[in-house]
Amino acid sequence: MTVVVAYADSEPGHAAVRAAAQAPGPEGETVVLVPAVRGESVPTPDEAAARWPGLAGRVEVEHGDVGDPSDAVVQVAQRLGARLVVLGLRARSPVGKLVFGSTAQRILLDATCPVLAVKPDPAA
């Protein structure tokens, strides 16, 4: 089984990786990081395992075949038959919600498997 993470190099993105590493599921389940921000790099499997020890030996990195990050996350999840997609959320102002084309919203609406949306721990 596979868990796909919509990865962003931000506190919400890091919270998503931590949640995926701790998500109940089969032991040794693969966690796949997919960039959720256009043009942003994703850590290599070795870098991810060093940063989040719970991922050691079970993390992979994928890039979708499309330019839109939300489409890429959904596409990878479908292709791999993911049992779960995990994404991080952050607070937005009312104007930001109106203007911003939300990657998270598109993933929530388009994913064909369950989606876990997490917020960063304010104490972390």
C-alpha cells in the first residue's frame, strides 16, 4: 500500500510528512512525496529519511506528468493505487481564499481515495 504526500517545503508541508509517517497502516508502507508547489524541489529519499526518521527505507519521490501540482498529486495517487493522500493546510485571509486557486481544495475534490488534511502543530 502507498500513502501519497502533497509536499511543500513549509510547516504545513512538513506536518503532512509527519502525519504520513505516523499514519496507521501496514508496516513498511511506502510514502511517496509529490511536489505540491510549482518549481519547488522535493527532498531526495535519503534527505527525507534523515529529516523524518520514521520514513527510513520507505520513502520515494515522484513527479506527475502534468504541470499543475494538484493534478500531479492526484495523478500519482491514482497511478499508484494510493490508499491515502496527505496534505498540509495553512490559514488564509478572506481575500486570499477568493484570489488563490487552492491546490489543497483541488486535491480534496479530485482525489479518488481518502484525503487527510493536517495543520501544523502550533507548539512545534
